[in-house]
Amino acid sequence: MKKAFLFMAGAWMAWACHAEGNKGKWWQEIKQNTTFGGYVIGKAAFNDQELDNKNESHSTFDIRLIRAYVNGKVWDFKYGLQMEMNGVSGSSAEKGPRVVDAWAEWEKYSFIKVKFGQFKRGFTFENPMNPWDIGFGAYSQATDKLAGMNDRVGEHSSNGRDLGLQVQGDLFKSQKDGHAWLHYQIGAYNGQGINHADRNDNKDLIGGLWLSPVKDLCIGAFGWTGEYSKDTNGKKITVDRNRMAFGVKYESRWTVRGEYVTSQGHKISDYHVADEGTTGISGKDKADGWYATVGAPVTSRCKIYGKWDVYRDQKDNASRKSIYNVAVNYYFYKNLKIQALYGFVEDKAYAGDRHYNTGEIQLYWRF
């Protein structure tokens, strides 16, 4: 019995030492490949639109974004966690402090990667881009309304993200410079936006496919089919989201980016629930938008952008909102830049002042 006990004790100690040694290896790998950081975007904005509410201000100071994040890699897995810190908790649009990213991705092979968690929907070229790289004080209207940021259907503010599973990969690498000629991605999502469980029996399917005939140039198409559900006066309303997008993107010293997005499906606000439970519907179930952006380098620290940005909430000229923007981005150094923006707005859907000017100064810094 004594010998058996000593044998078992020795075996346990050997296993514990082995496990401790392995723990040290993976723990060191996590520590060495984990980064902590964040960024802040503050802005001052002005417009000369004649407002219906005379108590509203034409100028304001605001914190556009405060984000903190953790990114890392262990073995063949990358992971990310990102928090948004600004906003007001409990607001109806859910724009208060919250988790925006929480995901892990297996990426052992470049031709197939599997991502799970909460992350950017793989729809349009612009949606997955970081706010630092857009060149303007906001994403285009088509991205904002039709890629799940402040979605037209009535979804809470989701920053273009949802919970789901995505498979993507790069195929046919160039022998000359190593870039992939073909990229594919397809994902299944809840369809309810960030931090919300699914509310219907369907999953949103979103896919994309693009070609890169030369390095830094992408020509692609995207598709999205799904449903969104929300309670209205105690009754669950479900609307369709069937969308397509086509675009081109060239990102180098020069920037050329343009996309067209079309959507079929009503808004939640198009449905009217009476006290007796009957439901009426109004409005059109179609919308579209497009934008074209050009960015030209002036110096190694300064880049000027121009953009034509159009959104049609009813897919007709009566609902057309056009924005013509010019922006100057100046980098003091890599993690600190200032942006000055001018915009002329023509909003045919607005009943009041439809033509007005806007101006913004935004300061970006990272840590």
C-alpha cells in the first residue's frame, strides 16, 4: 500500500510539474501577444440650418467616441474585446457604455478562417473600416442606414455589428507581391444587433466576394438576407432585410472608394398597432444609397478627401439626402491627428430648411 501511495504521489507530482510547465508556456504566449489600447475622438460641430425647434443650438462640442480594447493571439487563435465608454446608459437607442466587440478567430490557414462572437457584419467595404481610416467625421449614409450602424429598420445603435459565426479566407496569392487575388466571406448572425439575443426563427446570412487584380485594389459584391423583430405596443413585429451592395476600394497613398447599396424591407415604424391588436402598414419597403470618395496625399502628414454621399430612404428622389464633403486630415504623429470638414447638405425629405452648410473639427488620439 505504501509503495502504491508513493507511486501515485510521484505520478501526480510529475503531472503537476508538466502541467505547470505547459501553463507557463501558454501564459507567456498570451502575455507576449496581448496588446491594450484605446482611442478618443472629440469634435466641435456647426451648421447654419434653420431649425424648427428654436431652442436647438447650431453649434456643439461633443465626444464622438471613447473606446478601450484588448487584442491578442494564442496558438492559432486571435481574439478581441472592445468597449465603448461614452454615451448615456439606458438611452432608447442604447448608445451608452457597452461591449461592442467580443470575438475569437481561428486562423491557422489563410484560405479558411472561422470567427465567432460579436463583431462587424461583413457587409460593404466601408462598414468594417476603423473610424480613423474613413477620412471623414462619419461613415457614409448608406453604411450608417443599411449596414447596421443606425439601421433604418429601427434596430438599436449597433455600430455595424452583430453576434454570429463567420467563415472567410483568401485564395490564389500573387507570386509577385503576395496579395490574394480572391477573398470570400459568409456569416450567420442573430439579426438583432449587438448585445441582444435572437428574437425570431431565422438567422441573417451575409456574404461577400471580391477580386484584387492588383495590390490594394478590391472590386466586390455583398449580399444580406434576414429578418429583424421588435415589440410595438405589445406586439412583435418582424421585418425583412434583403440587401445587396457593389463597390470598389483602393487604399494606399491615394484613396478611391465607392459603393452602391440597395435594400428591400419595411421599417418597424411603418407598422401601426391599434388597441384592438390589428396592424396597419404604411411607407415603402425599398431604400438605397451610394457614395464616392477620393483622397489625395498633400504631404506625408496631410491628406485631403472629397466625397459625394447620397441616401434615399424611399428609393425615390423625394426622399433623397445628398451631402457634398471636403475634409483635411493632418497627422501630428502616428497616433494624433486633426480633421477639418466642410459639408453642403441638400435634404429633399426634410419639410423645413433643405439646403444648409455644416462644419466640423475633430481631434483623434490613440494610446
